[in-house]
Amino acid sequence: MQRRLMMLFLWFGLLNLVAADEYNRNDFPPEFVFGASTSAYQVEGAALQDGRTPSIYDTFAHQSRNGTLNPDVACDQYHKYKEDVQLMAETGLDAYRFSISWSRLIPNGRGSINPKGLKYYNNLINELIKHGIKPHVTLLHTDVPQVLEDEYEGFLNRRIIEDFTAYVDVCFREFGDRVRYWTTLNEPNIFAFGGYDIGNFPPGRCSPPFGNCSRGNSTTEPYIAAHLLLLAHGSAVRLYKDKYQAKQLGFVGINLLCYHFSPITNTREHIIATRRTYDFLIGWFMHPLTYGDYPEIMKKNAGRKIPIFTEKESKLVKGSFDFIGINYYSVMETNDYSIGLSKYPRDFFADIGVEWKYSDPSVLPDEFMFPNEPWGLERVLEYFKDVYQNPLIFIHENGQVAKHSTATNDQFRVEYIQSHIGSLLNAVRNGSDTRGYFVWSLMDVYELLYGFKSTFGLYHVDFNSPNLTRQPKLSQKWYSGFLKGKNTTTYVEKKKVEDDVMGRSSI
Ligand SMILES: *[C@@H]1O[C@H](CO)[C@@H](O)[C@H](O)[C@H]1NC(C)=O
Ligand SMILES: *[C@@H]1O[C@H](CO)[C@@H](O)[C@H](O)[C@H]1NC(C)=O
Ligand SMILES: *[C@@H]1O[C@H](CO)[C@@H](O)[C@H](O)[C@H]1NC(C)=O
Ligand SMILES: *[C@@H]1O[C@H](CO)[C@@H](O)[C@H](O)[C@H]1NC(C)=O
Ligand SMILES: *[C@@H]1O[C@H](CO)[C@@H](O)[C@H](O)[C@H]1NC(C)=O
Ligand SMILES: *[C@@H]1O[C@H](CO)[C@@H](O)[C@H](O)[C@H]1NC(C)=O
């Protein structure tokens, strides 16, 4: 997960939890998968070794780098993958979600394959399988090859569709005999919004007065990038379905960052603003994927700025998934600002007509942490069930951030994870077709927002030691116990806002 955007949405809630029902993993369906996640640039290291070239993630991390720690080394999983798979096995994970670095596998973005990159991912996959751990692979987790960004501005140019499809073809062909779960894109909704409107996300594009970047256009580019992300995804899925699925018997999906949006108070404007927010941030992708077009409210508010689906494009995108991956961290309060809809020019964000609380990105607050609001996860899953025809879902990321320190006693993280798994169980019992849950993150990794200063890991990583020593935290011990069948207790919030948005989009 990319922390940098998160701060836009950060506020501090009081923990107000009470112990509720007991549960254990046998309360989940027998095939339900539990795992942990990372992504290539954030964990691999060896950024410039063995033929890999930089991605837009590298470029962005170097620009915002502050301090001596080097994101190009990260956790050095590239060299330590065997040790790390051992940790996963000890924890008892069913699955590991990781991503492939496009520019490690195909350093020029297109064309010849890097044999050392190919070997690395074969080794990692084989090591996982040897330990009975299922690989769940993300094909693009923010790290578009820099060479394609330089050549034609990446996801602003239709040429990306062909290059992305050729890249995933290599992955399906080389790894698809062992990998059964493929995710085309990680959080394209946030990539389009953060990368092209606010500019606080790779590739860091925006325009004044909406942000301070050296290039970009906040009013139009988020919509263009999202459209091309959808088409590149659709093209990758079509390839998999036409050429590989019958033989490899795998599944292919896409992943979105989802908040539960909740009106700041129960007045009509805030409730309607909340529906708009669901449509802009989730419907932006889920409407085309389910119904073949953008939500009406987006077309209305964005007007000519939002690309129109041709019939062919609509057909390519509609229904192009076997599952949806959801990254869920917290609830966000929505505050109507529809008065701003009469202003011009408007960026993507202003087109929503809401206001969120901002906090200063240069300050890392002492108590930086998500409020523990597990009920929001249940609400999001109910929303997908009602509005998007109950798709098959994996929770691809969920976890608690805190300042990186030497302390491994992360009781707050235990409470966060156990209450969210409890909430997930409620949703599954009420009919959500969720089939798996992954903690973000397996270990402390490089995070986009605060680098190595605040982390999410089940394992502590000592970034100051040459060995990058891994050490289990209390949360690892708890998760491991849960995976091995121990009973646990869920927590529920004492008071929740009753927000009348479920089951309804604004159209
Ligand atoms: C675990 O919880 C279940 C209810 O979910 C209960 O029936 C069982 O006795 C508990 N086991 C232990 C060892 O506490
Ligand atoms: C870099 O970090 C130092 C100390 O942590 C801080 O004072 C400074 O403002 C930071 N600079 C930027 C550009 O974030
Ligand atoms: C925008 O960025 C430039 C270069 O980093 C800096 O000099 C300038 O002060 C910034 N402007 C604002 C309004 O933040
Ligand atoms: C963004 O693009 C639109 C449409 O081409 C144009 O009208 C507008 O002036 C551009 N804005 C900036 C800041 O370049
Ligand atoms: C359970 O599902 C039903 C049918 O979709 C829905 O009406 C109800 O609100 C859900 N319950 C909760 C607690 O979300
Ligand atoms: C680093 O690892 C090596 C080899 O495993 C070991 O000999 C050494 O003591 C370790 N150093 C630290 C600081 O942990």
C-alpha cells in the first residue's frame, strides 16, 4: 500500500472497542486462504543489479528520499528470498502475495527478457511451492518502467496497452504453470488519482492550483490514465482467457483501494456526497468492469474530460475479471462540498464535490495510526455485494501502520488485525463471496509515504543492520497462532455511525 496518499485521508479516532465474539479459522470456509503481502520495489532491493532498470517508483522514491537509508536496498528479498519463505512457512501462511518488477523481467519495457530476472521469479515461485505456499502474483504494482514513461508518458499513451499486454504474456507463459492467481494492477484508482491529480504518487504529475509538479494536468490526466489502465487490464485479461486459462486453470483479477466512506453527519447532502465519493473512487473502475461504462454522476460532473467508451472498449472491459482484490485500511468521513462544482477549472477531486481533512505530509505524527474501525470493512463488502453483484473477492491488503521502532510488542496491531478478520467473518457469514485475506505487510518494507519511518510488518526489519535482520513481532505470533487454529476474540466498536449509503450508488 502506498502511504503517501493515505495522509490525505488521515484523522485520529479514539479507540473505542469492546471484546465480542470468539472465532477461529475453522469458522471460515475450508478453502479460505490466509496470507501476507508485499510488492517488488518495496521489498526486493537489488534495484540496479542483474540487469534491472529503474521504474517510476524508483524515480519517485529518490526524489522524495530523505535520510541515509536506501530504498534501492529495501529488505533485500532479492537475495534473502529463501530465508523469507522460511519465515512465511513458520508463520503458517497459505499464500504469499508479491509483485513482479516489469523492469527486472524486461529491462527495456518491451522486447528481450532478462534471464536473471526470469531466474529470480522462477526461484521465488519454486521456493514458495516447495513450502506449500501459493503464489498470488500482482503484475503491476505502481512500478511502470521509467523507460516507457520517458519514451511516451506511460499510462497517458495508448502504446502502454500493447507493451503491458506483451509483458504479461511473458509472465503467463513463463510462470503460469505454477501461478494460479494473477492480479493485473494494484490500486489503479489511487494510481490515477494520486499520480495524475494530486501528484503525490508516482509518476508525480499534477498542475497548479491543484498541486506543485513540474508537469501534468490535474483536470484531465486522471481520467485519461484511468481509461488506459482499464483498457490495459482488459487486454491482459482477454489474453489470459484466450490463450492460457483453459490450460493453466488460473484466475485473473484487478485490485482497488477501498475506504468505507461515511457521511460526516446524517444529513441529506452528506449522504448524497458519500454516494458520489463511492462512485468516483470505486465506481470509476467497478462500474466499467461490471456494467461497461462509467457511473452517470462521473460523466455528468467531469463532462467532456472523461473519455467515452467505444462499444469495443466497453465489451473488452465489462466482465473482465474472475475476482476483485480489495485493499482496505480505514473509514473516511465525507463532507459535502457540492458548491465547488460550480467552480472552474476543477480537478478530479473537485469533480467529486466533497471535502476531506488534510494533514501536513512533512510531519510524521507520533501517534500515526489508523483508527481501528473494523465495521468499515464489512460495509465495503456489503457494498460490493449489493451494487456489484457480489463478485468473488480477495482482501489483498489490510493492516496497521506505526512508527518504525525496535519495539516488537505491537499489541495495537494484533487488535487491529483480529478485529478486521472478525468483521470479514461477519461479511462472509452474511453472503459476501470473499475467498481470502492478506495482511499488509509480511515484514516492514519501504513505504511511499514515510519511507522506512513508519511500517506495517508482521516481522520487524532492522534497516540499520547490514544483515537487515528480521524479527517476529507480537502480531506475527498472534497471526501464526490463529492460522494454526487458536481461538481468538473479535472486537467491535461501541458506537458506530449509522450511515444510510449501503446498497445504493448515486445513479
Ligand atoms: C473455541 O471457540 C469455540 C466457539 O467458536 C468454542 O466452542 C470452543 O470451546 C473454543 N475452544 C477453546 C479451546 O477455547
Ligand atoms: C528531512 O528530514 C529532516 C529530519 O527528519 C527534516 O527536518 C526535514 O524537514 C526533512 N526534509 C524534507 C524535504 O522532508
Ligand atoms: C513548488 O516546487 C518548487 C520546486 O520544488 C518550489 O521551489 C516552490 O516553492 C513550490 N511552490 C509551492 C507553492 O509549494
Ligand atoms: C489541461 O488540458 C485541458 C484540455 O486539453 C486544457 O484545456 C487545459 O488548459 C489544460 N490545463 C493545463 C494546466 O495545462
Ligand atoms: C446482510 O445481507 C442482507 C442482504 O444483502 C442485507 O440486507 C443486510 O443489510 C446485511 N446485513 C448486514 C449486517 O450488513
Ligand atoms: C550477520 O549475518 C552473519 C551471517 O549470518 C552473522 O555471522 C553476523 O553475526 C550477523 N551480524 C549481525 C549484526 O547480525
